[in-house]
Amino acid sequence: MKVALASDHGGIRIREEIKSLLEEKGIEYEDFGCDCESSVDYPDYAVPVAEKVAKGEFDRGILICGTGIGMSISANKVKGIRCALAHDVFSARMTRLHNNTNVLAMGERVIGIGLALEIAKTWLETEFEGGRHQTRIGKISEYEESK
């Protein structure tokens, strides 16, 4: 697995911890920034990560901002991306099992580092269940293709 990772200024601490988690798990990743604490615009980081995942250059992406909301909205504008905002482990697991999400968003001002690591670990380790859920994902893809 290869993961694209980014945050804005509001998600730097969790992003650094996620990098350590990826290294511990032996997962290849690339960090797309940001590396400053001054205010930056989250679409400048979410969109490039989402585009890389959509093109197949990365298997999955993880995005962190203050709430995760801006990152998830931005990422979901990219065709082929199914980004879920998760602030609990159950939701992170279900986004993979049932929705085959390829990008995870989290908010550093909403959850702590420990919970963020558990969410990311669960999301990375959970595989898509397929079956009836594939039909639903197919409908989303069909809609995207029609636009």
C-alpha cells in the first residue's frame, strides 16, 4: 500500500504522528505538507492528494485539518474520490467496509492524537467488503461518469 498524506496548519501534529504510524507498519507514504503553522488554504493540500489517489499513483490518502471538514469537502470534489471524515473508530472501519473510501479526513481540533492513530490504523487495516456494497459504489461511479 502507498499512502499520500497532507495537512494544513491545523493538522500538523497529527500528520507527524500518522507518519510514524505508517513507518511502523512499513507502509510507503509521501508527505505533501504543509510545514508551517501560519494559516494556509486546505484545498491547496487536499486537492493534490485526492488527484494523486484518483490517478492511481497512491492507493489511499489521509488528510488532516482543524476539523477535517474542509479537507473532506475539497477531496470529494475530485472525480473518483470517496473521502470520509471520521472522528471515531467505528465510522473509520465502516467507511472502508461499506463505502470503500480511498481518502480519510480527520480534525486535529476535534480529536486527540491517540484517537487519531487508532482511527488511521483501523482505516488502513480494514478491507472493502464488496458484495451489495459494490453495487452502491457502482451507482456513485456511474453518476460521476455521467457528469
